[in-house]
Amino acid sequence: MDGKLLVMNSKDNVGMVLQDTEVDNQLMMVRDGGEVGNISVISEIDIYHKVALQDIQKEDEIIKYGELIGVASKDIKKGEHVHVNNIRSVKV
């Protein structure tokens, strides 16, 4: 395993990487102090940035901390960096 990523809530479709990652790094997903699965990263991601836990379609909600934080502005693949280049804000 190349590192860990933190999943804050079981509803989340993104997690936070706990170290800089490179393509093909294998990360252990951790929630509530325990391992909940693994994911392969398909893009470089800086520490504390978001990664998609599943494929996300354009216009799908982005959920972190169990809350809506934005909407996908394009399709996002599982393991891809989730950032301003592929999400947009929404009015609440």
C-alpha cells in the first residue's frame, strides 16, 4: 500500500488523500479508524486534496463530510483528482 485516504462519511463520493500521490499509487481508504477498502489513483494528487471514490457523472453531486460541496462539471473517473477543474459551486 502506498498510503491512506480519509473518508469522512459513508455518504461521501470523495475522500481526502493524506500524502502527495502519483499515478497508480494504491491507497487504503480509512473511515472511523478502520480500513474500508482500497483505491488506485489515476492522477497526481497533492496532500489533503480530494479523490473520487467512484465514477462521478457530469452534473452529479459531490459529497464530502456527508454534505453537498459542489457539482461535477464533467465526468470524473474513480481515482481521479477532484478539484476546481472538474467541479463547480452550487447555490444552496
